[in-house]
Amino acid sequence: MTERILVVGAGVIGAAIAFQLAQGRADVTLVDAATPASGASGRSFGWINASFSLDVHHFGLRVAAMAAHHRLGTDLGDAPTTWPGTLAWDEAGEAQDRTFARLTEAGYPVRRLSRSEFRRMEPAIATPPEIALHYPTEGVTDLASLTHRLIAGAGRHGARILLGLPVTGILTHGGRVSGLQTAEGPLPADRVVLAAGTGTLELLAPLGLGLPMLHRPAIILKTQPLPPLLSHILVTPAMEIRQEADGRLLAPTSPNHQADDSTAFSAPPEDLADQSIRHIAELLPQAAPRWQEALRAFRPVPGDGLPVMGEAVEGLYLAVMHSGATLAALAGELAAKEILDGKDEPLLAPYRPGRFG
Ligand SMILES: Cc1cc2nc3c(=O)[nH]c(=O)nc-3n(C[C@H](O)[C@H](O)[C@H](O)COP(=O)(O)OP(=O)(O)OC[C@H]3O[C@@H](n4cnc5c(N)ncnc54)[C@H](O)[C@@H]3O)c2cc1C
């Protein structure tokens, strides 16, 4: 008999898992308290990369995740993902040399750009760096739109979606998960996938399961639409920035946002937005940028910064992670394989929920 699987969370992770499970002919229902991409997935910078990683396994996971995005692009046909490459000069001198050596040794595509090469590639930047690193294979995705397309794709394979329905608990029977308690009553299932981002811990706690989550507030800023100015993802000492297809510049207000470990906003959101606009104006003086949207968000970061994927108790699969833009396509593939085939995927071995005890 086909297993009934409930996936909690219509962010990009839940959507990617539902898409792959539905393609594998599982009976899937996606449940969300709000609407698709209303959490972190609707407020993401969307950078797909492996130039940032926390350790050697994490690097390998991110490289595999980039390849999975290419497969997903082919599967979906209309993925909002492009591969413009990154120019980074957040580091200089020895720190930059170390990054270059580490990535070169790992076989990651990276080259050093001189100022004149940089100027040819990004002529609008007022003060080009002396040396920048170029990661030509990196990409960006419009994460909200990817989430919607994954859900539509899952729907074409028979998945259903229940929106505006808060999950209030996880039901168990005989030591195994048997469904969900919702604001409107129980939903029975053979298996539950929890991809509820920052809402995960609250649902796990009544089962006696702990998942340490870090408190990581962030703001993503969008300017008014501007004429074409940038062709790459830029990582400057002050910020990460890119230009969307509609001309708007997009930037998290904290520098080095992937490793940002602030637990609180350092200033009111509008002050942080003004500060970022000043950085953008220095970078692109001809742009006359104004901010139009400053979106407050909370990044779902497990306690050690690394993803959490795998079975927590019988019938309950967890998928919680930061860098979900990079990892979503792979997370969907691997979770669906583990759930449908019952076999452990070696790539996920370091990321099991059991590591927190
Ligand atoms: C500012 C910012 C910049 C980022 N930049 C990048 C980047 O450049 N590259 C990168 O790889 N990653 C980036 N990320 C991280 C990435 O966006 C996240 O890892 C990813 O969006 C997480 O997706 P998710 O589906 O796990 O969570 P979410 O998108 O938060 O989705 C969780 C969903 O679960 C639902 N939910 C929660 N609790 C319940 C409940 N009890 N009942 C029902 N539904 C519930 C919520 O409503 C929500 O829709 C960034 C994040 C932020 C905030």
C-alpha cells in the first residue's frame, strides 16, 4: 500500500522534498501554517555556492548540491536559477591567498582577477579591488519562486497542499509517529517529514526531542528597480549584493551573511537599511539607490551551523538547515531516496539529528 506522508513546512526544503516524494509516487500532503515561502525562503539572498563551507564534508555536500540544482533545473524546466558566478573581495592579502589555495586544492573552480580584468567584468563598480576571487560556477535562485514551482511540480505528480493550517503537535502510537495534530484536528499519516524551519524545535519538544537552534535574525534589503548595473554576485568587504532580473538590487544588511552569528539586530531595521544603502551608493555612485523593502527574517540555523537531516524517531524525518538555497535541490533528492528506499545516503552521515544526543 502507498505510504501516506505529511510534509510540514512549505518553504523551499519542504517543497523540494514533497516534489521528489511525489515524483517517487508517494501519497504526499504538504501542510503549512501560512503560505508557501512565507518564512526564510521568501527572504533569502538565494546564492548557490560552495566557496563558503564550515568543514571538508560540508564543502562536499555543497558541491553536490550545486550539481543537484542543475538536475532540478532540467526536471522543472522553468527553475528561476541562473549561474552568473561570484566576484569576491571580502578578504585581502593572506586571508584571500588561503581561501584561493584551499579551494584550488579542493578542485573548486576559482581564479584571481586583476583590477583591469575586474573592471571589464563589472564596469559599474566605482573602486575595483586590487585582486578579487572569481568563482565562475556559482549561481543564484529566486527562492520564493523556486518554492512555488516545486509545489506546482509536486501537484502535477498528485501531491496536495493544505495552507493556513498550523500544526500543533506530532502524534505517536506504539513508539512510532502516526500523524499530526493541527489547529483543526488530527491528520493521520504513515510518516511525517518536518521541514518547519525555525518552527521545528517547538514541534519536537513535546516528544522529548531536543534540537538546539541558533537565534539568527537577518534583514534582506531590496532597492527600487535600476538599469542593468551588475552581472555577477558580488561579495564586498561591506556586503553581498546582486541584481535581480527586474533590476532591483538585493542585499542582506549584515556583511558575510552566511557566517553572521549576531543574535540580535545591531540597530533598528530602517537604520540598517539606510546603512546598507550608503554602502551601495559608495559601490555604485551612479545608481542613486533607494531602499524599497527591508524584510526581517530568521535564518533556521541548527546549533552547530550544519544541516540536520534524517530520522529522529520511527516515522519522523527532519530536514532543517541554513544555506537552504544552496542545499534545497540535494536535500529533496536525498530525503526522498532515504524515505522511499529505506537506505542511508552516505553524504548525509555527518548531519543526523542524533549528533545532538
Ligand atoms: C536574509 C537571508 C539570506 C539568506 N541567504 C541565503 C543564501 O544566499 N544562500 C543560501 O543557501 N541560503 C540562504 N539563506 C537561508 C535559506 O533561505 C534557508 O535555509 C531556507 O529558506 C530554509 O528553508 P526552509 O524551508 O527550511 O524554511 P522556511 O522557508 O522558513 O519554511 C518553513 C515553513 O514552515 C512553516 N511552519 C513552521 N512551523 C509550522 C507549524 N507549526 N505548522 C505549520 N507550518 C509551520 C512556516 O510557515 C514556513 O512556511 C538565507 C536566509 C535569510 C533569512
